[in-house]
Amino acid sequence: MENNRSLFEHFSFQVDKGQTPLRIDKYLMNFVENATRTKIQAAATNGSIEVNGIVVKSNYKVKPLDEIKVKFEYPPHQNLLVAENIALDIVYEDDDLVVLNKPAGMVVHPGHGNYSGTLINALIYHFENLPKNSSNRPGLVHRLDKDTSGLLVVAKNDNSMVHLSNQFANKTSKREYIALVWGNVKDDSGRIDNYIGRNPKNRLQNVVLGDDSLAGGKRAITNYMVISRMNYVSLVKCTLETGRTHQIRVHMKHIGHTLFNDERYGGNIILKGTTYTKYKQFADNCFKLLPRQALHAKTLGFTHPVNGKFMQFDSNLPVDFKNCIRKWESYSRI
């Protein structure tokens, strides 16, 4: 039975009590990352979608509090990590660790819909015997979202893995990001401290769940400072005290300043500005220049696991990010 189970990727959800009737294939597209409607419909045809213990077809309409279980077949050999000769932008390397600059668009580790071309596929090609982290992923101390660019540290041995992971867990590492956000951020600086967790209405998003642990989720702390204001957008430096999934994206949206072109959180439409056609064309051109969320992991600092020295690395903003900022700067001077 266990061998059979390992051939499938399992998902289970309880439908939110406020859910309006919706076809289950459309519903699941909001809850399973990178799952196409075709794949969901194929799972339904194979009898792999159950609601309240009963197999349903793709036209089943979900109802409040339905218990949904789905299993997708893994592609052949998905469980085998394949080494791939993908170039890495290495900023620093020694016997214990590697610091690299991840480009936007690269997924950090294999997962549903992304089984090759990931950072881990590249790492196991370039480095032998990388230590596994608590999630069984070689070398990974922390991660960046697919479309976030910037600095990552990778452990090359068990001692480094433990030492660096503890620094991230104990909030002694330094992580600064640059973000372009919608709106004129009123305060020059601020601190966001609350609890974030999975959005019950869309599992692909996280949301602020409240200001105490009773609301669920995990505590997340982001400090921000405005670098410049350009009428309808602001350039902000965000310093992390914790490292939750989508933390900056969730926190900036929560205070009313969604990241520019962050499709998952609604920043890929014009949220601030005028109704003039000329402005709409300008904003659309900016979206094309920077076709992803405007977030870059610029600064990374940590104590070296062997020599005990504090090391800090900085990376330049990628060309797409720079070009977008220049365009907004020019527009704000008109």
C-alpha cells in the first residue's frame, strides 16, 4: 500500500463555509499550484477526486464545508533528483558554503509542476555530497520565491547546514530586500509584526490572520524604510526578522501597498494612478519591462560556520528591475 501511495501527490482541503457553488475543476485551480485544468480533469476522469469520501467528476459543484481529497500521479522518476548542467551565478564559495545570486524565474526546489530546471537540479550537478536539510533538500538553508531574484546561501556540509539553519531560525542572519510597491507609502519607516498563514479561500496565498497566535499561522516581522517615492509607486527596503513564505508580499499588501506586478496578490493591475489612456499605456509598458513581482534579495549577512566571522554580501538590482525603476522615476518628474 505504501508503494502505491508514493506514486501519487496527495492534497486535501475543507471548503470555506462562505464558498459559493463552483465547479470543482475551477475551484482546485486556486488551491493546487501549477495544476492545469486539463490535469485536474484527468484526475477526475481517473476517479482520483473525492468529496466527502465519494468519487466525483470535474463538473461537481463544491459546497461549503465539503471535504475534498485529490491525488495526482507523479511524472515518471519525479522522486529521483536529476543533476542538470544549469549555470550558477556564484558570488562567493569556500569549503563550507556557497553564496549565489538566483535569477527571477528559477524555482528553488522541485515540486508540483516544476520537476526540472530548479536550483537544486543545478546544485547537485555542480557540487557533490551536499547535506540534506530537515525537508530532505540538498544544501538548502533558506529559499526565495520563483520570481524573486537575489542572494541565497547554500551549505556544503552537515556542520554548515546546522550552523546556518540555526542562524536563520534564531533571527541572527541579515536579510534585506528591495521592493517596488503600489502607492505613496506615508511613513518613512515602519515595523509590521503579526501572524500570517495560509489563506483559507486561496491556498496559493498567505494572509495576515490576526495579531495573536490564537488566530493561527506564524509570527512574522518585517521592518521597512522608504527609499524613494514616485507618485503612484514607492521604492522600499524591507528587512526581515523572520522568514515566512511570501512574507514581504503579504505584509506590504496588508498595509495597502501591494508589490508591483505581483500577480498572485493582485499587483499586476493598476492599483494607483490616473484614468488617462496615456497613463494606462505607461503602466502596461512597466509591467512588460518587469514581468514578475518587484522583489529582490539584495543583502545577505551571516556568521561563517567555521571561522566565526560575520560575512555580508550585496547584489545589484537585475536589469529588468532597474529599467522599471528608471521609467517610473522619469514619469514622476513630468
